[in-house]
Amino acid sequence: MIRNDLRNVAIIAHVDHGKTTLVNEMLAQGGVFRDNQQVQDRVMDSGDLERERGITILAKNTSAHYNGVKINIVDTPGHADFSGEVERVLKMVNGALILVDAAEGPLPQTRFVMQKALQLGLKLIIVINKVDRLDARIDEVVEEMQLLMMDLDATDEQLDSPIVYCCGRQGTSSRTPDKQEPNLNPLFDTILETIPPMEVDTEGAGQLLVSCIDYNEFVGRIGIGKIERGVIRANEPVSICNFNDSKVRTNCKIVNLYQIEGLERTLVPSAQAGDIVMFSGIDGLNIGDTVCEPSKVEPVQFVKIEDPTVEMTFSVNDSPFAGREGKFVTSRQLRDRLYRELLRDVSLRVNDTEYADSFRVCGRGEMHLSILIETMRREGYEFQVSTPKVLYKEIDGVRHEPIERFVADVPEDMTGPVFSAMGNRKGSLVQMTAIGNRMRLEFTVPSRGLFGYKSEFLTDTKGQGIMNTIFYSYEPYKGDLQRRNTGSLVAHETGEAVTYGLFNAQGRGTLFITPGTPVYQGMVVGYTNLSDDINVNVCKTKHLTNTRSSGSDDALTLVPVSKMSLEECLEFIADDELLEVTPKTLRIRKRILDSELRAKARFREKNK
């Protein structure tokens, strides 16, 4: 059977190239919203963190209608740390829109997602977005995309992929770069012409590949996937199998079956091959599972997800302030939450350690793990995490480490600090290209060399630089790197920080805290430009006499403190430090809180 009434399309691109904004306009012009309906910007970014940070974290499904054809659209993340989301959803579609900014051109994630789409043999449509930018260089970007496809060994047919020129924010498009039409009809027409109708077997035994998992506390796990063959019906028995596991689960039943219409889930009694559906009622469902009719159990091969490159240790908070702010504080609650995250995130790995209250969590990058930390924090969890570390591999008896492809767009007169920093981090220059009055610098650099570099990069380029990274390959170990060249200011005693104590401490370095902040011994309250740590007493008060009063402290002037975000804290912490995470507070602390015990441990480490 030929499904002329259906197309399944993914929108993939680098972060900030306008995927979600374009989807907004496709939905508006595809009849999803009423004419007078007030719609928020980037309606597909429904999560609080997504809207706050302006990025897509989870892939989401929606649909629009055009000329009697239903177009299932999958909006995907653009940040490299969430590329696992992109890899698995490409199994649900038979075509992809490759979006690229008309000024920035193809960036690291563009290369990654295009490579995956080419490997799967998907029909591609190149969309040059943001053509209204004053610095747009449309012809050069088209040429760069052609060169990129050739570099990725695209076939002749893929090299002839059509190009559409769009302005997602204004909802306009055209097939030529000269003049925009006032709607997205050229884009919709190109989708219908380029992505062929699916040829499906609706008479065979039902078969559905689970590509995504959602979770609802009322119905449990919700599977999302494309029906590969036959018809799937609600309230009929099914079997669950997996391509990588010989076990088969029988006597399962889909309780509720949904199809996606716009932004709504519509309850349906059945759906046929080619449809993207959601279903509930099966416990223990995992991404990569195949739902089959009991009469013909055949698992579908699932795409191999790239391995994680960064690990952190999540452990129960054992600081003196433990349990004051969190709702979930025990090791059992922490373990259950981390393993529950595995249900929806195929790029994540969680393992128990030799200690009952610590867990090893591996992910694609610092942002990947920081999003998990921030999500858990907002849910009421209290815990502590270690400094991020890269995952090494033994290949032919040689220690290999992950290498990142680092791309920086900087003003011409600011390339020097970037070259210097990359040299200190064992980076190798791959390419240098002039783009207008800016330079694009491309390096391969060890992943561990980029820890903590983002804030330094912004300082070096005076906030005008743009940096992007993506995993490149594993290469032999590049040698030792110094993670941090500053020391910590460590609280000497437990109490409450006062102006007099902070005034005396600020001469040693930069502080993180203000008067009235509760502190404990071993808590990091600032940093110093010296390489060694310094103990400071921020709770110290002035001795009162007949001629001294506590009110005289009002004359002391404190330097504005440095407030760090979660990502900045993760970049900052040293190997002998931990980050204490609670719903209200982020505190950096030493692993060993007592200053004498810490000094003895450091002495033993030096004399090993």
C-alpha cells in the first residue's frame, strides 16, 4: 500500500539555527491554531528549562496538514550534548529538513546530524534559514553545504537535494534566494515532492519500533514510535522483543493508543503502518523495544547510540547542612531517580559504585549532565556531585581519550588569545577561514581541555566570540593538562559570614558569598589567583571595647561578589572538591572538610 496521505519528517540542525521557530510557523500555516489564537513563541519548547535557556532538550512530535496530506514533524535538539535524541528519532522518519543559518553556515552539529541522516539514506531538503539577516551570505553557505555533503560521502542523488530559502520568524519561504513568498507553501510543496509516499505493508502482522519514552505518573511509561508493518490496535495482546536481547515478553496489552494531531494526543482504536503513535499500558518498556503481534515476533534493528564521553559521581549530601532544603535526600530516592532517567535518555549511563550512597553517571558532555542536575534540583532532590572527568578507552593496548571538534567565530583582532588557549590545551588547528570581518577557527582538542574554558573564552573575546563543540573521535592520550590555575578560599569555621570577616578575606581573592550567608568549615567561599588554597575566617567579628562598637562595620566596603551558575560551578570545582546541590542553594566544598585532615591528605599525596 502507498501512503499518499502521510509524510514523516524530522527537522535537524545546529543549535540556534531556528528549528523550533520554523516549526511554530509550519503549525500555524498547517491549520493547527485558530486564526485568533494567541500562541507563545517556540510553542514546542514546553519545558521550563527549554524556555529559560532558549534551547531544545527533548525531541518532540507534532503534525500539520497541507493539501490533504498529514505531515508528522519531529523537532529535535541542536546542542551536541543531546545528539542522542536526534539519533534515535531518525528511525521514525523517511525524510529530513537540514536547517542551516544563512550567516553562520554549517557548524559542528550540522555535520553530525547530516552524517546520521546520510547513513540512514533519508531524503534530504536543505533549508537555508534566516535569509533576512543583514550579514547573510547565502551563496557561500550553499557552497559550504555542498562541500560538506561531498566530505561526508553523499551519493549523487543526495548531492542533488533541493534547497529552500526561509525566514522562519516571518513564516516566508521560496525556492530561489532572490524573493520570499509570504508563506511556507514552497517549503510544504518541496516536502511533498521530495519525500516520497511510504510503501507499507498494512496486511502483515503488526510491528512497532519504540524510539522514545515519555512518563506519566498516572499511566506510567508512554511509548512513542512508528508502526513498521500491519495494524496496531488498542486492547489486543502483543509481545515485546528487542534486537539485542533474545528474551520475549508475552501477554502484554496496549491500553490506550494515541495519534498526534497538532499539539494534541487523539485517542484512536487502531493505527496502521507508517503512522507515528503513542501508547500506554505496558510496564518495563524501553527505547529500542519492538511491539509485535504474538503470531509473528520479529524485532527491528535499532540505531547504535554513540557512547558517553564524560562521567560524574552523584552521591548523597553529607555536608553539615544536609537535609535542610531538599525533599528527597536518601540514597534510595537518588538511585531510583537516576535509573528512572534511563527510561527516556538513551545517551545516559548509570552504574552503582562500591559505595551504597554513590552512583557513576556518564553522559555526552557537561551540559547533558548539568541539565539532569538542574532538573533533579527543581524536583526537590538534594545531593552532591564530583568534578566531570572524561572516559578513556584502551585501543590495541594504548590509552585513548575523547577529542572534540572545536569551532570558534571571533573578531579578527582577537584570534591570538584563542590560539594561545588552544595551545595550552593540546589543541591542533584544522582550518582557519575568513567570514566577513570575523575569523572561523577550527581545532581538534581533548575533551578534558575544554572543561572550564567557556568563561575564559568569553573573557578573551570580550563577549564577542561564539564557540561550538562536538565529539570528533578517540585519539591516543595527549599528556597531562592543568585543569585550574587558581586556588580556593576555604571557610575556617562554621557560622554565619559577617562584613568584618569578608572584608579581611576579600584581599586574598574573589568571594562568592555575602554577609549573612551560612557557611561551614571546608566550604569554598571564593577563589585566589595563587595556586594553593587559603583558609579564611569569614565569620570573624571585631572585638568590642569601650571605644569600639559593632556599628562601625557599616563603614567597611565590600567588593561585589562573583555569583556562579550551575555550569560555571561544574567548570570551577577541582578534583578535591564537590558541588553540593539543593533546591535552593549551590555550594562548593572540599571533600575533606577538616583543614588539618586535608593538609595531611595533601602531604601524603605529594610523598607517594
